[in-house]
Amino acid sequence: MPHAPPLGALLRQYSAGSALACEPVDQGLLNRGYRLRTTRGRYFLKHHFDPETADPAAITRQHRATQRLADLGVPVAPPLTGRDGRTVAVVGGHAYALHPWVDGRHRHGGQLTTAQCGRLGALLGVVHASLERVMRTQARARAKSPETAEAADTFALIDDLLARVRRHRPADSFDELARHRLLERRALLEQHADRRPPRGGSVGWVHGDFHPFNLLYKGDAPAAIVDWDRLGVKPRAEEAVRAAAIFFVRPAGALDLPKVRAYARAYRRTAGAPPSELAAAAHRVWWERLNDFWMLRWHYERGDTRADPQFPAASALAVWWTREYDAVCDAFAG
């Protein structure tokens, strides 16, 4: 198998028996995961491959956080502890972690009832509130909300990306859609450049990457929130809005607003967030979407096409959100 992990050395560190089967898990953009079966059970083996998050000390901090969350009853899957008392195994300069295998499946917002959407929002609110209990407050006190994007910088990026699209050979349907969306986005930014929001609101500890591929369901109930690589101190309400924009986006690029409303109300209740905080977060995330082209940068600057399937709906969402701006804010704050 490509990038096969050093199973013998890893399993010895965990006293996890001998490997019987090891299969790559396809989902996920930044790290490599494996479905592992040994003589002692079933596991999820994670290779922390992303250079931005593969520092063993940072991974250990994430592991401690998930164990504390588990102690509070939050559905997570803390890693196993090795024979040396550590949860991170470094072999050949690479960091790995072994987790219990969680039977479950990923569910998009379209597969959830309105009541289940409320349960999802409540879950994220519980995560944020629980992280405030188990994480150090010093880091939160030092953190500041990031500056929001400058339209002038985005115009320069759009010009650069358009030039890359023109140079791409052979031209294909992705190039055609990219060009259309870039020109469309430039027109929208010219129209709304005066609506740049100020620096974000109150910050707190967040999961950092809460979306359908990082939540496993068993039946109708969430079984485990996984992939805590992006754990950090950021504006909490913005994570709630970003997650909703992923869970509840339809293929044509519109948000399912009744589901967003149920989700947001439950989130506000469990996180203790007032409607005004969600409305301000929705404005900042809208502006962020107008100025963000990470999928096109991956495609044209890095030659990485893994995010291409997400581009049609994500790029259409920015246009739809601008047109339905008031209705979206009302769904998050109403």
C-alpha cells in the first residue's frame, strides 16, 4: 500500500498485538488514516502528516484535551497510551497515534432531520463550553481575533489566479468554472468593498475543523468528534457559522435555512452565545467567503486537486449568501 506505516514498530510500542489487516481511510485532506485490525482488536491509526500540525508536543496537547472532554461525557475517541506512557509514537521521524476504532458513518446536513440539526448545534455548543472548562485560560487571554481580509489584496489574488487559469493547458471545464467564479467574485467585491467587518469578536477554544468528515454517527446519535489537529483559540461563533456553511450547503450553493435556524438556536443555548454574536460572526464569515480562494490556490499554485469536488457548491455559496444576506443573518440570530 502507498505510504505504508511501520506497523511492527508501532504495534510493539502499544502492545496492540500483530497486524492482520491495514487499509487506508480515503476521507481527509491533510492527514493519513488507516483502518487497522490486529490480534487484539480494531483500531484507527493516524499518521500526523500535515507539517503545520505534526509537532508531537501540539499533538499531545490535543490528546490531553480529548481525554478531558471524554471525562465530561463529550463524544470523542481519545488515543491509546503506549508502553512508554505517551500517546504519540514517533517512528522514523513521523508522528503516529493509535485510537480505538469507532463504528459509525459521516452524515451531511441533508441527511439530518431538523431536530437532529438542533442536536448538532447543541453538540458544538457543548464542545465550546467544555473546552473552556478543560483548557488553559492563559492562552485564551493572550489570543486576539485575526484581522479580516483586505479587498485590495483579494483583487490582486484574483488577477493572479485569472492569469494562471489562462495559462493552464489543456483548458478544461474546471478552468471555465474557475474563470467565471473569479470574475463574478471580483464584481461582488467591487460592489461590497465598503462592508469589510472589523476584527472578530470574543475568542475561545475551538475544535478548529468541525465538519461532516470529522463527526461520526452511530444510528441517529453522534458517536465521536475526531481530528482535533486544529484545536486552538479563535472566535467561537465563527466556527459555528463555518460549520453550518459546510453541513447545510446544498449542491447548488444555497444554505438550508430552516436547518441552520434549528442548529443556531441550539448552539446559542448550550454555548451561552447571544444572537448578536452569531449575527456578527455570520457577517465575518460571509466576508471571509467573498475573499477566500483556497481551493483554487490548491489547484493552480500547488497542483493539488483534492478539494476540486467541493469547489462548485462552495463558490456558488458566496454568491447566494450575498444575495440572501439578510435571511442568512436572521437564520443564525433569529
